[in-house]
Amino acid sequence: MDCPIEALLQRAAELKASDLHLTAGEESAVRVNGTLTPLNGFTVAGLQNFCAENPDKDITDAVFQLFDPMLPEKQRELLKTSGECDFTFALPSGQRFRINLYYSGGRLAAAIRIIPEKVPSCQALGLPEAVRRLSALQNGLVLVTGATGSGKSTTLAALLQEINQTRAAHIVTLEDPAEYRFIPVKSIIHQREVGNDTVSFASGLRAALREDPDIIMVGELRDLETIAVAITAAETGHLVFATLHTRSASETVNRIIDVFPEQQQRQVRVQLAGSLQAVVTQQLLPDRQGGRTAAFEVMVVTTALRNLIREGKTQQMDSYIQTGKQLGMQTMAEAVERLKRAGKI
């Protein structure tokens, strides 16, 4: 069945897919509840006609023509020069998509993330109360970690929305690209896109310190410079939320320390020990209803944990997390076991 690209995007949203994959010359596929399946024979209208009418051109040209009207000029140039680009697109209905265009084997492909239309609440996501309480913090560094596609951005969006609805604050976000769109309630919110509004996470973060923020959200701590500025921002009285692709609290702390040259690591341990407030690690698991549910490891940084970070004894963190239940702490193994007992997975 042929359909225009807009109809294909709408179809993916109706199927409650998280992602849509489109490659020149191949059938479309969607990821629903973590499983990748063909999109029931859907192809994009115009591909075959374009190739028939332009036999001297590759099918990639047809795919590019589909997305070219959507592309911001900067992203169009980036695709030409680097072979990939990220941007967001919205249908007239308001449904938004994050689109990554890239070349594979010389053919253009698209990985499209379907963005939920409303910012989810902490309750809707089933966030543990200890995680929800992080929105009440006034300063420090909060890290949300996990594998790609584990829902880190969604968790951060829910926490920011909790702040937006409960207190007056200036929130600056740095995203690549911006996904959820916030409507100010009690807070002032400025969402900045890397590549459009700022050159990089690091430069945007440095600039944010001069923009009178109360809360800064960094979409990803990608490099040493960004991590260093994020720690400094947390030390100077701001509340900083950020993500990392790590699978436990101890791995998160080690990853941050190891990014720095050896001669700086002792000082960074001291800085991180003083500024880190919590690490939340999450993963999505298949549930009994055929969907997915999130399991959360939660580490709330106490005086004892600050000493472990300062002394480089991160291997002992799990033991301290296990003894911190009164603060809402739990290991990933405990979180999974709790979901099992509740009959959710």
C-alpha cells in the first residue's frame, strides 16, 4: 500500500510505535513495545514512480525528496557534509517526530522517533516516590542513566513538568533535538536545540550559566568539557539534570571520573562527591499485558556515599544502596524483584 510520508508517520503514531525505520528500497518497519516488525506492507508513495521517471537517479534521491521539505537549512547542509542529521517535525495534528537521516551503504535511511504529544506525569510513568522527590531539590547534579531507548528523556521530562507545575523557576534545557514541548505553568522554560540554538552541549551549558537559570537540563553528557561545566554548574547553586549511557550508579560515577586525565581525577572525585545528589538508572522490561514497564535503580547520595566517591571506593556502592531503603534507595535487582512480586512482569 502506497501512502505519503505524512500518512506513514501518522500510521506509526496510531500503532503506538516508539520508532519508525525507513530505508531506500526496503519495507518500512516499526518498533512497538521493543519489538521491530514490518509495517504491514506500507511503502512510501512516489518512490517507485520517481525511480521509473528518473532511471538515471538512485532511489536515495527519492527518499531525500520526501524529507527535503521538512529539513531546516542547517540540517540539510549537515546531511550533505557529514552524512547524517537530526531534526524534529510536526504534523498538522500536532504530533511530533524526531528524525535522524543517515546514509547506509550509500543509501539514505531514516530512523524516526515518535514523540508523545503530552509531557507525561511522574505518576503515569510509575516513578518511585524517591525519584519524584528529586524535583524538589534546589541544587546539585541528578543523573538519569540507562541504555538507548530506556526512557531517560521521558523521565527527565516528567521531573521538569513536576517542577513546572509546582514552583516558579527558570528552566533552561539543552537538547539534540528538543523532543517534548513544555507549556509554561508556574515556571519560565527555554528549550535550546544543539545545532540550531547553540553550537554544542558544552557551549550551551556555559552560556546557560549567564542566563539566570534555576534548573538546567542537559540532554546528554557527551564529553569531558560538558561534564566539567555540568559539575561546575551544580557546584555553583544550580540544579542540573543530565543523562548518561551507563547501567548502574557505580558505573556512572566511574565513567565521569575516567573521562578526565589521571592528574585531575582526584579533584574531580572531590567535586563530584560534593555536588552529586542522585543517580537513577532505568531499563524497560516486557510486562504481562504485552507492553513494557520501567525498573529503576535509585541511589540518593548520603554522607557515607559522598565519602566513597571521594575515596574512589565505588565498588562498595551497591551495599550502601541496599541499606538505604528508608530513603527510597534500591538496586536494579531489588527493583526487578519488586515488579515480579507485584505481578507486573
